[in-house]
Amino acid sequence: MLLHDTALIYGRYLRQSLRSRFALLFGVLMPLLYLVFFGPLLTDLPLGGQGSSWQLLVPGLLLQLGLFGASFAGFSIIIEKGQGVVERMRVTPVSRLALLLGRVLRDATVFVFQAVLLVLAAVVMGLRAPLPGVLIGFAFVALLTVSLGSLSYALAMKVSTPTEFGPTINAVSMPSMLLSGLMLPMTLAPAWLDALSHFMPFRYLVDAMRDAYVGSYATTTMLYGVLVAVGLAALSVTVGTRVFRTTGA
Amino acid sequence: MAIISTAGLAHTFRTKNGPVDAVRGLDLTVREGEILGFLGPNGAGKTTTLRMLTTLLAPTGGAATVAGRDLVSDPAGVRRACGYVAQSGGVDPQITVREELVTQGRLYRLTKTQATQRAEELAHDLDLTELLDRKAGALSGGQRRRLDIAMALTHRPALLFLDEPTTGLDPGSRADLWDLVRRLRDEHGTTVFLTTHYLDEADALADRLVIVDRGTVVAEGTPSALKLRHGGSIDASLQDTFLAITGRSAAPADATPVAV
């Protein structure tokens, strides 16, 4: 039943995404601007690490895409609460977990699709990276969007207005981006900043993705990245499920 | 036979300004096949009660049996037996009537074929057939309400909850909706539990009224019994009866108009 219900909810929201093709492409715009207008600044800088500056920047931009996109996913549920759609579904026997999973899997699909577009643009700009590494990168994007999407929907179920929701998300996502070294690797940072960034889970994801993009798959960085990404997803889905089970929204 | 019975049903909201007792110790019996009008001033706890009885909100006290299922221990059983139309309805304006009806069928675990067939049936019964391929957002108020009700009837529930179903409808659509509610009860034996602020609606439609104020039942009975007991005469208006029960003073009939 969970599978049936998840597929049903997934289909409903995927069709919703496909109806607004503009929004589907618009999500790529911000990271694309970074890619085109910021990426070229890095090509001749000594950034440490292996590979070209594109192999450093693109993993960061992909996670940025997931970070900003998925953390705002909850907005849609605030709208649906107003329309009564959430309550209408909650009085049916549909699995509560499916109401969450169907939505976050849709989000993962949309963001991986956008990530593919962004990687294609990056190849045009000069990115060269091994295919398995790029695919591993998409898996990280999917795990990140599942995690952040779950937390975002959980928060959106709890708050009653978009004006509470937006600023909260902004207050969390901006420092998360800066402190995880998405734009430039934290190895360039002074010791205190580098140390601080280790408390930010996304740092482990971006470091692992950068390893994948230069073809180093069996590293401790990769191990930590996978553990943190999977652990974060498990924790977030648990929190999300708890909220979806109990909240009378 | 009682289809709903509650004992001491309560819900206390925890807010920043301290606890708010929205519903405090509600004792209620609804008989199978009746149309029950659930009345009360704004903030009396009507919607909170409805949300508890439909499993959307867990009670913080008391017990209830809905359609033979225990509300707290078997919410899934309650969901299978009840339909609910919220004040706001519950359809996405961007989605077509057909897609919403089919999805609703699938949410009630019908197969694709069954859900498509049920959508056609419901559209036929509620006069939506012509509108099946229109987006829900393009429907008129009355059509939207019929769609909301069709959604709630997908699984042929024995018990239908309607929260202020005619608010915002024109007189013609209201009359149609009253006919629909009566037809549901007469043809399918559906028990209808509805809240309303329109006393003429309660008078015309409900077999029995339950009046709540400040989270508890303050009066119940047939409209005429309540008029006789609280309004002073069987010919009293339900308006006066309602005001007498809830203690909200009505403006005296001969009061001087404010404007000169």
C-alpha cells in the first residue's frame, strides 16, 4: 500500500511540475549564472586539490541547486493547506508516509533533471569529468534533496503562514551554503573557518562529490560523504514522517 | 442506532499565550440516517469538533465512536467510513475535475479502472459530467461545492461531514445543495453532519440541531422543540432561539437606528 500510495502522490506532483515547464527550467538559472559569470574567474587560480577548477566548482553548484531548491519545497504545501488539499487527502486512508515520500521523490526527480542540464552546460564551459563520478554526483544531489525536502515539508506543516516560512529557510540556507564551501573549497579557509565548516553536514557531501569528479572513489572523504548523506536522509525522513503522522494540518 | 457517540471529547490547543480549550467535554449522539445541524457562534469549537471526528486532529481528552470504530484506536477505520468536506473544499484549481475525481478514487484504493468508472458515476450523480475536462479553478462556486461533495462521496461513506457547505453560494445554488443533501439521506441513508451559520438552512434541512458554545453542547433537539423551550413559542424564529441559547443579546426590535 505504501508503494501504491507513494506512486500515486509522486505522479500527481510530477504532473504538477510538468505543467509549469517555465518553473522547471527557471530553477537552473541561479546556478547557471554562477557557472557562466563566476566559473571563469577560477580557471587560473591556485585552488589546491586535483583537477581543473570546473571539477571543484560544478559539484558545489549542483549541491547549491539542491540546497536552495529543496529547502523551499515546503512552500507548495503551505499553498495546498490553504486550498484544503492537505486535509482532503488526510481524511482518506492514504499512507501518511506516502504523502511525504511521493513529494520528496518528485523533488529529487526534478532536481536531478536540473542537475543534468547544469552538467551539460558545464561541459560546454570546459568541465571534463569521468562519467561514474558525475553519476555519483547525481546520487548525492538526490539524497540531499530528499533530506532537505523532508525537513522543509515538515516545517511547512508546522507553520501557518509563508511569512514565517521564507525567512526561516533563508536564515538556515545562506549560512549553510557559505559554511560548507560550496563555492570554493574550505581547504583555502583559515583554520577557524575550516574547523567550523566541519559542523556543517553539507561540507562532507561536497568534498566527496569533488573526489568523485576527479575519479577518486575509494577515499575516506567519500566514505564520510556517503555516511553523512545517507544518515542525514534517514534522519530527515524520520522527522518528516513523524510530523506528517501527527500534525493536524 | 447511534453512528457517532462522544463522551467528554476535548481538545486543548497549546499556544504562545497559554492553553486554549477549543472543545471542552463534548457529549454528543448522532443517529444513523439523520441530518444533524451543528450550530454555534464563531469560535464555539465547531470546526475543531469536526476535525477531531474526521481524524484530522487528535483529541486531548475524552472518547468517541464514529461509524462503529473507536476514534483514537482505529482512525483508519473511521476514515474508510466517513467523507468530509472542509470549508475551503480541497481541490487544486490547476487540475481537471476528472483527474481530481480519479485521484480521489485511487486514494481510496480503487484500481485505475474502478476509479475512472467511479469518477463518471459521481459526475453523473452530481451533474458534473459536462465539466469533467474543465480545471477545478474554472468552476462556479456552486459547481465547486458539488465537486467537493463528489470527492467526499467517492467511497460511498455512511457518514458525511460538511463544514459550512453553503457559505458564499448564491440562493439558487444553496437550494440545489439542500436538495442534494436530502437526496443523499433519502436515497442512500447517508447520515449528514453539517455546520452552518445560516439559521434558515438549519431550520429547513436539519432533523435535529445541536448548539455548541464555548466548547460544550448548550442545547439540542428538533428545531421546533428548541423554539418552544428556549424561544418561548413554537412560532419563535430560530434566530431568537439561537440568541437566547447562546446568551448573545440581539438588538431590541424597536431600537433607534443609528443613522438619522
